[in-house]
Amino acid sequence: MTAAGRKVAVVGMGGAFPGCNGPADFSNKLFSNKSLIREWDKAIAFGKNIRSSVSGYITEAEMGLDVIYSPLAEDYPETYIDTLGRIPDTNLATADIGSIWAMLGALDSIKMAGWTAGETQSENTGVIVGSGGAGHAILRPAWHNFFELGKKTRMAGSHTVDRAMVYRDAANVSCLIKNKGVCESIGSACATGLGNIGYAYRLIKFGLQDRVIAGGVEGTSLETFIGFDAMQVLSRGFSPEESSRPFDVSRNGFVCSFGGGMVALEEYDLAKARGAKVLAVIDEYFNNSDGDGDMFYPSFAGQQRLWKGLLGDKGLKPDVVKMHGTSTPAGDAVEFLSVVDALGEDGYHMSAPKSQFGHMLGGAGAVEFITALLMLEKQMVLPCLNSVQLNPELESFQKTDKWHGPVKPLDAYRHLVPQKAFAKEINRVACLNYGFGGTNSAMMISRDL
């Protein structure tokens, strides 16, 4: 089904990263083995009503934004002001915080790509951006003012719908850059970010678009944090920088974080013809569903099929696997063993970026895709911070008759999991992301050699 001869290049990137001033600062901190996770004052303010209190969160001020609250509706963020003058007020009026990050990331990606206004606004340029949840920070005060305080609907202003709709991130980016091609948003829980990039890749590969701005975001939202805290799946009991600990035997949950990643994709020959710098070539994208009817528990069989679809018969093998690695007890072990099952016991390393900034939900796959691009650029492997001790015993599911995967404990593969960044020749990186409902996504990228 692909159009003959069409390859897809990554030519730009941008986004919003906790405690960082752009991609360069983000890169420097990651490769310096720093954690971007900190205590969150908004969570701490609710005391024992919230179990977890750490997050890789981003404030408005850190992104050069001021919040303008409505004088008529309590705690309702009526609009934002871009103190750095990057986004027009008209576009800010229709955006929640995540959509603003998407717009800023899109502008940075286009600038890095070197697209002209004519190329950006072409019928052959698309926008594919998604997020994991609704615009909670907009909806909650709007509903509160109506249902609890008894105020009229118009007190929340006329933009609550467009600032909270599922498609808001893509819509705002499209209205900002004025592209005339595809504009869509795909939601697949924590696989959203990579899934949107994967769909964008297919649009170009199949000859439906020549360029696409793609990615995923998750705007800072205590409402989202509360939902996962209620599920009792968030990390607790560690210092902030030690809270996210993929594959470590003492892991007890993920760190709910926020951020966004945007990339510019372009048909390879077009990019090369105009002299663009190619950050990476996308070799393959594959996604599937577990098909076992379980909303939450990961499926080893589903991940086996994912790897089979990604690797195919091309003989591609990554030098690094960018893991999903959430720090959840079951998820980490199944993912780890599925990688060993697919790739063997040597010849590659595992990198878990969530160990440094937590789980960005709908933004995770896109931000982590950017970390894969940075590993290719730096020729360095990012670490699995806090993976101090892998389980020396078999996992409980490995002891059942139904298990048909590796029969060694995780600790037998300690050599695959670095705790510090280190230099290595990296020609190819595989990216993995999974989501509730049994959705799985995998992408292989390589250097432009």
C-alpha cells in the first residue's frame, strides 16, 4: 500500500519539557543524568487527600506565559498572554495550556525544518497532534461555576468548547500555521504521542501528504493527576529524583508528569533536494492491540506480535531500545522480557527516559521520540535512572505453564540497562509505547548515512 520509493525523514523538533528552556537545555540535562522530577506544590496543598506528590510538571511562567483569569467566573483561565510574543492573541484565545505547547513546538519544528510559508501552508502539509485527556483545567472551573455557584453559562466565556475538545491541539496548530492538508487528532492513551507520529509517517509514506507536523501533549493538570492517584498507580515513598525507577525491584508506580513533543516529518527526497538537515529516517512503524480483553494488564503475546510487525523480514536490529518503562510492577517486567524475546540477550541497550522526567501520558510517546532523536544526534545512550536492583527471582507469571518467554530473571540482563548515559555508536533506535485498552505502538528510526 505504500507509494513506491517514498521514505520519511524527521527534519525538525520542539516542545515543552519540565524545568527546561527548549530542546537544547532538555538534551543537556538528560545526558548529564539529571532528573526533571520535583515535589509539586499543588499536590502537596491537598495533604493526605493525595497519596503522591511528585511530578515532572511545567508552570506557565516557565513557558513564558501569563494566565488571565476571568473577573466573572471563579478560577477560570480566560486566556493566556505570551510574554515572548511568539503566538498571536487570537490563537491564544482558543487554546488551553497543552495546545499552546503544541503551537510553540510546531513553530520550533518548522523553524528547524526550514519550511517556507508556502510549504507550510500547502495542501500537501498536514497536522496530526493528540493528547491523552480532555481540557480538564478549562472544564472543571467552567462546570464548577455553573453547577456549584449557580452562574450563567456565558460567565465562562465563549471558548470553553474549543479549548477542551478532543481535537483542540491539532486544531490550534492548524489555525496557527494555516496548513491546507490533513488536520486530525488520534487518541490512544499513553501511546498517543507515538501513534500520532506513526500515522503522520503513513500519510507521507502512502503519498497522501508531503509534510506533517506531528506529536502529542499533556498539559499540566491537577485533575489528571488526581485521577491516576485515585487508581493508586503513582509512585510514592521516594525522593523526587528517585521516584521514577523503571525495572527496579522496588518500583511501585509511575510519576504522573506533563509536557509535549512536536516533530516535522517530510518526504525524504524533498527534504534532501532542498538541503534540509535530516535528524533521522523512519524505517518502520507498527501498531496493534493485545486482543485479550484486558483494559490494563499488558500482554506478552501482544508485544511479541508488535515486535514481529516492526522487525518483519528486513533484518533490522536496533542499537538502543527506547523503552516505555513506566515503573509499574507488571508493565515493566512484561515489556522487558518481550524485548529480550525479540532481540536476544546482547548487542543492544535499553533506555527509559521516564526515569528522568516521568510519564507524560498523551505526550509521552512524542517527547520520548525526541529523546531517541537526541540519542542518534549525540551518539549516546540515555540511562535508566534508579534501576538499582533488578529482580533476581523469576516473575510470578514466568512460573506458570502458560509462559513461553525468556526463563531467566530480569537481573540476568543487568548489562542491558545502564544507570548512566554513555557514548556508543548508534545507528538505529526502536521506540516503544503502550496504552490502556491494550494498544501498542513501535517505531524504528535510523541515522541518515
